[in-house]
Amino acid sequence: MKKIVAIIGRPNVGKSTLFNRLIGLRKAVVVDEPGVTRDLNYGDVFECGRTFTLVDTGGFEPGSPNAIQTQVREQATYAIEDADLILLLFDGRTGPTGEDAALVKMLRKVAKPVVYGVNKIDSATLEPDLSEFYSLGVDPVLGFSAEGGRNLNELLDAILANLPDEHEEEPDPDTVRVAIVGRPNVGKSSLLNRLTGGKRSLVSPIAGTTRDPVDMPFERGGKKYLFIDTAGIRKKMKISHKVEAYSAIAAVHSIERCDLAVLVIDATSGITTQDEKIAGLIEDNFKCCVIVVNKWDAIEKDTKTMNRAVDMIREKLAFVAYAPVLFISALTGHRALQVFDTVDSVMEQSAIKTSTSRLNSVLEYAVCAHHPPAHKGKMVKFYYMTQTGVKPPAFTLFVNNADGIKDSYRRYLTNYFRRELETKEVPMRFKFKRRH
């Protein structure tokens, strides 16, 4: 599982500039669907054979000096809870401030590695300014320029040197790992309690310490599940809507570890931007998904209410349009146990292996029905394809020109194969390779 590095600091120290610089330099390949906006400030950085997820915690709204200090402290706390390493930034032009000292004091109370960086050290002549920051009691302090790119390699080396080692998790192949994700107050914990009969272990977090997602093994009808209750998307977003970005930290952890994500949506508030962002995380990580609309008992309904709700979900969460949708009440238990049957069905579909001959037969029919447009005056030719992965299924298609496959045609093939292979409710990944 990739480690999380959170950038924290007071306003205007250059957090977002550094984030954009590091992600822009070493951006990992991610799935991107055109026409879909997903603006969570997180991204993967690949350096020296290691990958970590960088999270930008900037973006809160300034107010009075006291309000600024309060927001800095609270937002930094959220980042600290779920990150594996903290990158604390200072402003080399203004020098150390009281807010900087407060953040340093906070970090001394937690058992997390910290890298201290001074931004806006644009040239060697400004290096002596670093000495001021040693008054904060931190050592070493790295000077760099996020805007100009100066000394960023040294900063990356320091991050990797202090980042905890990655531990490969050995999952039980017979256990389905299910992450329950969603916004605060949508009923995630209530759903988990309903599914497991209220036997959930209680966790009492202490401020400033790590609170990992709660893993709960459960067995039902001879089938084994591991529920990952996302600790990070919880009731801590009452300060500002900008703080919602911090929920991404724990969401990334939980979604990366799962086989299937149950996205819980509040029926009383409808689809929100945060729901779209979390669905984007699921798609980016190529995970199976079940959408659960909770609190359905609180909605006034007619014979078409459910159909209208499904249409809205398909429209607003188009990049997980394959996911089945359930309407439940975790409070009353109405339809809640259908989650198990749906999870089982989706996982069965995701494990289907299709013979190469069958795949190429479907490919031939798909191309005959709708051939891709020419690319730079040349026809795009398909030679053959093969399945290269399961849970969810992944395929490699060999063509004469991989650049000629546009996103629209990729979506066409995905929908065609979902229908023909009876895997309508799982994501599919198509990789196009040029045959030499």
C-alpha cells in the first residue's frame, strides 16, 4: 500500500505550488474520463523505485489572525491523523512566525516522521536565511524553491529517507475486502453495524495519534469478508467546506486496500461534490463498486422515485456508471442485507476469466459494428487481444497504432464487452499496445 505524505503549513507558504511541482514532474499514470471534474488535491509521486501519495492540505479561507491560527491547527491535525509522513513548510521570505512555532509544537507530540522545508529559497544567496528557522528547534531544515525547482531533488531524497518502509499485505484470497466509504453522517458506521449484527469493535482515538481505518473480519453463509470502515471520512468537516480534501487521505488508504468499495450516499441530501470526488477515487484505483443510497425511508416516494434517483446517480457519477445501486435504510434494516448479495455478485463478475478465442470473437464483432475512425489518415487495425488480469478484469489489445484509440472508442469497447461478457457491473481496463 502506498504511503501518504501530507503537506501542511500556514497560508501562502507555497504548499500548492510545491504539490503541483512534484506531481507535474513525476505524475503517475491515472485513469481520466473526459468531461468529469475531480479536483481532490492528491496524486502519486514515483521516485527511485518507490511510489507515495502526496496530499495538498492547502485551501482554507483566511479570516482574523486568531481564526487563521485555529484553522491551521485543526486542519493540520486532520492531515497528521492519517498521513505516514508530514512535510511541514515554512516561508523563507517572511521568516519563522508564531503559527509556525505552534505547528512545530504540535508535531512534537505525535509519533510521525517530519521533514521541515523552507520554501522560496530561490538562490544560494538566500541560504543564510535558513538559520532563522533553527530557532524553532527543528533540525535539519531544507531550503528549496517550489516555483523555480531549486533543490527539489534534495527534498525528495529527504522524504524517501524518512518515509516508513512499505509492507506488502498478503491478502487472503478467500476473503473479500470491502471498504465502506462516503461523506460524514451518511450512515457508514450504522451500515457496518447493521451488516455485522452490531458487533463492531469500539475504537477510542486520542488526539494527535494515528487512527487507522477499522478492519473487521466477518463471516456469513460460509463466505469471508473484511470490512474496512473508513476512519478518515468522518465527522470532522464542520469548519469549512475546504477541509473536505483531508478526507481523501484516509479514503486513499482504504480504497487502495479493498477489493470493492461500498459508496454510501445520503438520500436526503442527494449527490454532492464530495460524493463525486470519492467515486473518482474508486475509479482511479480501478476498484469494484456498489452504490448504497441510505436513509431511503426518509424520502417521500412515488412509483418513479427510485428510477429518477438511479438516473441522477448514473448522470452525476458517470465514471462509476457500472456500479449497481441499492436503496436501503441502515436505521431500520430495510434491504440492508442485500448489500451482501450484491457484493457477492459483483465479485463473481470481476473474477470471470474469458478465453482468448472468445475475446477475439467479441472484438471482431465490436469492430465490425463500429470501426474506430482513421488516425492521421491511416486506418486503425486490431490484431488480437488477451485477458491480463481479474478482480477486476483487465485486457491488452494489440493494434497498429495505439495513439489512434480515442477515449470515446475506448468507452465504446468497454460497454460492448461488459454486455457480451456478462460483466455489466464491474470496471474494465483496456490497454492498447502497438504490435512491432
